[in-house]
Amino acid sequence: MSDYRKLAIAGVSTLIMVVGVLLLPLLAEEAQPTLQSNAEGIKTVQINANYVWMLVAAFLVFFMQAGFAMVEAGFTRAKNACNIIMKNLLDFSMGSIGYWMFGFAIMFGINRTGWLGTSGFFFSDFGLDKDPWVFGFWMFQVVFAAVAATIVSGAMAERTKFAAYLVYSFVITGLIYPVFGSWAWGSLYKGSGWLENLGFIDFAGSTVVHSVGGWAALAGAMALGPRIGKYSKAGKPLPIPGHNIPLAALGVFILWFGWYGFNPGSTTAASPEIASIAVNTTLAASAGGILAMVTAWLKYRKPDIGMTLNGTLAGLVGITAGCANVTPRSSVLIGAAAGIIVVFSVLFFEKRKIDDPVGAISVHAIAGAWGTFAAGLLNAEGTSLHILGVQLLGIGAAFAWAFPTSYLMFKIIDKTVGLRVSEEEELEGLDFGEHRATAYPDFQQTTIKL
């Protein structure tokens, strides 16, 4: 190559570099709005995804109402099926109104004491112009409140006045559940609870939802007394078989499905943690069902279907507290222990003449307490005496609040509205006595006169 040609190429290259240096700031200024626009677009997509996931999860948890209705109806007698469906429908309806009026404000309103919120009653502090997120968050929280209320229904089935049920559904969702919820979860919105400030671990509500509902169920069962015919004159518990075990099994499948909204949905965000939480939930439920089956098999020499179904639910309840902070291996241990515990717990309460037709106290209160303790004991980041102490404090606080307040509520209802139906109505069935209806008119006869 000639010297002239080399010189020309060098000159052109130099000129291009100079022009590039001069134009670079201008090009950067042109690109900056585009980069900002892309970042804002990604942020908007994430926010919208969070809304969608939280609401889909809320709808899954709402579907659990159908599961609870099927479990309770299947485990009890045909003559009370309409009453049970009505209760599970109306506890969500009453609960939604109670939670809108009082519950959400108590649980998530501004809290300066650590005990309960004091702002936002009747949604008065909220509006789309202030914080649109609160509407989605309220929808997710109200279905949890309804779960706490419907747990009580199973333990009080087949002998409770329908009007009394409406009253206590309103009180549980409007006051009893939200107060403890404010202690453990208040900071999720505007509150700040004393228990969560100590480091209490209950990601999705083994204690906040299930044990609170379970302790209220215990209070209700004790205030009511056992069903007619449940115990012999000598005090021996007698079996009262449910009328439709396939229906109960369908309810358990629905509940298991809904739990994928309950646990993963508690992220309230479309985040990668959803996957591991779903895995932990699945493993615990599976282990709970298997170990409950094995335990009943060893005890009764047959794999009992009722105990197996309740063991699956106990595994789900047990993992709910620690689903986000334990490993899959620990999830199996938590679910397996819950499945064993629930079998002996059902027998324990039955022998003490606490009649719980569906095992709600054992599944929710006892398995929930175990799961809450296990969330600290098997914490993936390590445990300590402080962590375990706080977990035990939370379990005890839930009982100390929910049981006596619920028992007092039931006693007040008993003295005013009346808590238990008449002996004649109970023997005939609540479907006709309370609703003038029969679930299976081609197979049932009624003789009661109203």
C-alpha cells in the first residue's frame, strides 16, 4: 500500500473518531428517555402482575369456602346438609360486611400502641385517589378472615341455631380475628403489632388464621355440648358416621387446591418465591395424609379415610406458618408430624366429651400450633432460644385471646339469641327445622311440625 493511501485512511479514521466523540453526548441524551421509558414500563408490568397474582390468589382462597362446605356436609348427616351449606355461604357474607366495617381497620389501620388499629373503619380512610393497592389487599385479607370464621362451623355442626351462627360469624371477622391479626401482621399495611416486632414467624397464618379459628371452635363446642347420641350413658364416645365421604373427599381436594392461593398468595407479589412455597405446601400435605393413614392403620388395622383426609388438611395447616422460611425436607417433617398429631388429637378431644364432628379443633388449632412452633424450630436460616420463645409466646397469645373471648361471646349469644336448637329440631335435622328444606327430598321424610 502506498504511503499516500495509508495517510488518507489514517486521516479518515481520525475524522470519524473526532465526529464520534463530538456526537456521543448528543446520542446519549437521545437514548436516556428511551432507557427511562423501558424501566418505567418494566416497573408497570411488575406492579400489574402483582395485582393480578394477589387477586387470583384471593379468588383461590375464596373457593376454599366451597371446600369447607363439602367437608363439613360430607362428614355429618344428610338431615343437616342444607343448614351447613347455608352457614358456609353466610359466614362469608357476614364476614365480608364485618371485616369491611371494623375488621380491616382494627387489623391494618394506624396502630400507635402495638395492640390494634384505630383508623379506616368502613373504609373511610381509603380511596382510589389515595392508594389503589388497598382494594386488592383488602380482597386478599377478607377471604382469610372468612376462613377463620368458617373453621368454627365444623366443630359446632348439627346443633347450632342459624341465627346464632350469623352473629358469631360477624363478631369473629369483625373483632376476634382482626385483633390478633394486628399483633402479628399489622405492618403489612399501616399497623405495627407488638408480636411481629418481636420477630414472630407466621407467613400465611398457621396461628393467625387457623389456630385463632380453631380456639374459637373449641370454645363453641364446649359452650354447646355434644350432639344427642354421641355418648353412651357410661360416657363412651359412639360413632356418628358422615353421610357422604366422597363429598368430604372432594372438599379436601378443593381445599388443597385453594391452599395454593393461601400460601404462595401471601407473597402478595408475582415473585420467584411462589415456586418454593408451592413445593413446600405440596410436600407437607402429602406427608400429612400418608402419616395420618399409617397411624390410623396401625391403631385400627385399617387405613381410615376420615383420618387420612384430616391428616392431609393438618399437613396443609402445619406448613402454612413456615412455608416461606423452611426447606422442602423440613416441610415433609412438618407435614408428617401434623398427620400423626391430628389422629391422637381427635381421640383426645373425643374422650373428653368435646364433640367436634369434623375434627376442626385438631386440624386447625392443634396442627396450627405445631406448625407455628416448627416454623421457628426448622427455620432455614437457623434457630435460637429467642426464636422458639417468640413462637411459643405467639401460640400462647392466640389461645389467651381467642378462646376466652369466643367463649364469652357464645355465652352471651346463648343468653340472648339462643345458641342451641331444641332437642326435637336436632333429632329431626336442622334442614327442615331451621330452613324448611331437605337436601335429599327423594330419600328423606320429616315429621316435625312448625
